[in-house]
Amino acid sequence: VGAENINTDIVTLSRFFTEEQIKYPEASGDFTLLCHALQFSFKSIAYYIRRASLINLTGLAGSSNITGDDQKKLDVIGNDIFISAMRGSGKCRIIVSEEEEEVIRFDEHPDARYAVVCDPIDGSSNLDAGVSVGTIFGVFQLPDELLGPNKTVGPEDLLHPGTSLVASGFTMYGASAQLVITMRGGGVNGFTLENSLGEFILTHPNMRLPESRSIYSVNEGNSKYWDEWCNAYFHSLKYPEDGGKPYSARYIGSMVADAYRTLLYGGIFAYPADSKSPKGKLRILYECAPMAMVFENAGGLAVNSRMERLMEVVPETIHDKSGVFLGSKNEVQKVIDMYNKYK
Ligand code: FBP
């Protein structure tokens, strides 16, 4: 490769954060610092996942998280890395992690104005098989009246809908680590971790979902528990009324991987609420809302099992769950149409 073929004008994630900050002369830089800490945690988790089989990190850690799942060693490590990075940033006041029953407050930083919600290693049942897993995150800004040494911040201060998120995204640890990030009112940008440089490089600027695509992604093993309309919807994809070509099925069983593919190729990803799990399986605060924000900002749609806009759903508790349908605009619209037909 001649030197003239090497692209030297690369946009690293660090440059991206700095350029974002410059757009807002009044910005204090706190958000940028928080983002750098997020970036560090993704790189560290990616590093440990890559080495997992070599350094004996696969298998169970011998404890359970609040959902009763057996915790993996990497779940524990991912959680610890994330929490330490957020504490170390000095800009995070409180955090909700899937792996922690209670919120974690950083009282040593009473003026920190950000609250972070995360699933440090989502899809962890896939870890031992080397299937892609990921970190999902969302960032809220706390109101001024909650800042200061005499104020307490609790779980109730995090029970907000996705529309209140200032940023969200996810990292998928696959063949390479892919980071997708969006800010309120902004577009969606995708970065790829260049391992030898240790930098996330902007490889997918301004991601937009195709408006339609004949791919569906759902755990069809649950169809026995689905509502009638839901079964009718998926049936209609496999047996099109116009006699056309049926949809392709793709289900990895790791939300970040299924969502990342849907974001790139289009289609629909669903985890419906059903009679076995009337509230669904996925968590509103750190799975549904951040993903819904990414999909909406990329031109897609995201609704719950009652066809309400997922971004507007207010969780009742920090680990509250919801049914999810997210994807291409026209594909989600087909779900809504089928639901309305059966209502
Ligand atoms: P965990 O956070 O416990 O890993 O659960 C979330 C998840 O793995 C998602 O990533 C995925 O979409 C879903 O559960 C798969 O569930 P199922 O195995 O029931 O299809």
C-alpha cells in the first residue's frame, strides 16, 4: 500500500467528543469527561472479553444477580470496570447497573450532574460460546436542585422516560468492537475499535436504518405464550398474503448483536411481552430506552407491546421491564397495524 492510500484524516472517538463539545461554547466539559470514562470502560471490557478463554474468565462466578441468573465471571468484571470508570470520571453522581439490585451513589462527587444506566455485559448467556455480547448505556442529566453536598439522590430520580436521556448507545464486542452512540436531538454514529491503536475510529457516520427490510428477529420458541395478534403478525411475515417471498429469520439471542444487525440492514427486532412474562424480558432503563433512542435517531421506530412509543415509557422501578419492537419504520408500522386489527 502506497503512503498516498493511507487515510490520515481519521476521526477518533476522542476527537469526536472534543468537536461535539466545541459546538457548545457554554459546555463545562463535564459531559466530555464522562464520555471519556465510558470509552475507557468499553475498551477495558473489550480487552477482557477477547482474552476470556485464555485467562480462564469463562464460566460461573458463583453468585447470582437480582434476576436469579447465575453470574458469569465476566459479568462481575464488566460491572466492576464500569462502576470504577464512572466513579473515576468524577462526573457521575449515581448509577444503575443490571448487575446491582440497588443504585450506586458516588457521594464523594456531590456536584456531579450525570446519572448513568447500564447493562455492562448484555447477552452474557452467549459468552462461553464466543458469541457477540455488548454494553448498553444511557446518560441522564440531574436537575440543579439535586446537586450539592446536602442533597440525596435516589432511585426515584432515575425513573424517567427515554425522552429525558441526553445520550445513549451500546458497544458490541464482536469480530471487532463496535460502538454506536447518539446524543439527544442528534444523529447516530458508529465507531470501530482499532485494537493496535487502542482507538475507536468513526467508521459509520450518520447511521440511518433502511425504511423496510424483510428480516425478523425474535425468540420464536416463545410463540406458545404470545398474544393472538403477535402470532398473527409473525405468521403474516412467513406466509405473506400476496403470495410473495417470506421474511428471513435471524436471531442471535444477544440484544446488541441483533440490534446492531437491524440498525445496519433494517428489519425488525422484537422481544414481546407474553403470558409467561407479562412485562416482557428486557429492562426499560438500560436496555429498551437507550436502544429506542438509537433507533429513533437513526430514522427507525420503537414501541412496546401496547404499541406505545418506547421512549415515553416511564419505568416504575429501576429494573422494570417492557415488551419491545424496534426496527425499520415500515416494519414497526406493520406490527402496529396488526395490533390495531386485533384490538
Ligand atoms: P441478559 O442481560 O441476562 O444477558 O439478558 C438479555 C438478553 O440476553 C438479550 O441480550 C437478548 O435479546 C435476550 O436476553 C435473549 O433472551 P432469550 O434467550 O429468552 O431469547
